[in-house]
Amino acid sequence: MKKCSNCNKEKPLSEFNLRGKGTKSYQSYCKPCDSKLAKERYYKNRDRYNKAKRNSTLIRRYGITEDEYFKMFDAQKGKCKLCGKKKPRKGAKHLIIDHCHSSGKVRGLLCNNCNVLLGKLKDDIEYIDRIREYLMLSF
């Protein structure tokens, strides 16, 4: 049995999380209190949590920080690098990060339509050239 530091109730050890992997000591708050306090901390600092989550996702996926993303965004004047449209897509807050799937190198920021188009073309330069030739036939 252990007493929770938050609700001051005696509870079995199964109601407490371990402090960390490989340890045999338990946290001072019971699981329900710990969960409640974690939610309160999150809602109190939601912007900070979301920024940290976005930053870690950008680093993991593309190797850039959120600051680097916004530098690219400003350099492109908030426009898609291919079509030049200002609005990324209906309801979107950000342009999509385009990257080479082979090298992982970031190429630029695209609107949803251009990103989907490139995905369908599978970065196949010869295929893109054939499409260009085909379109030129009508001129």
C-alpha cells in the first residue's frame, strides 16, 4: 500500500506507475491523479507542447526545425514553390514540405495540389518530359 501525495488516499501499488524502466520505486501520485495533473499541465501549456511536438516531428521527418520551415516560408513569400498560389489549401495553416524520397533533401514548400501531383509523377523526370511533349502537341 502507498499513499498518494495528491489525493492522500491509501492505494495498492498497482495504482501507481513505476518511476522509470528498470526501477522498483513508484511515483508519488496515483494513476488517476497523475493523469489528471498531466492533462491540466497540457492545457495550461498547450501552445508550448504543440510547438515542441511539431518541431520534433519536423526534425525527425525532414531534418529541419520549425524556425527553418518559417524561413523557407518567408523566402517563398508564403506561396507554393511550383504554382505560386498564396493559399496552401482550404483550412490549412501551412504549406507542405516537399522532399526527395531518395536523398531526403527538402526541395521547398508546396500547396496540396502540387504536392499530390508530384507524388503521382513519382519524381520520374522521363515521365514528366513525356507529359510535356504530349501537351506541346496541342499548341
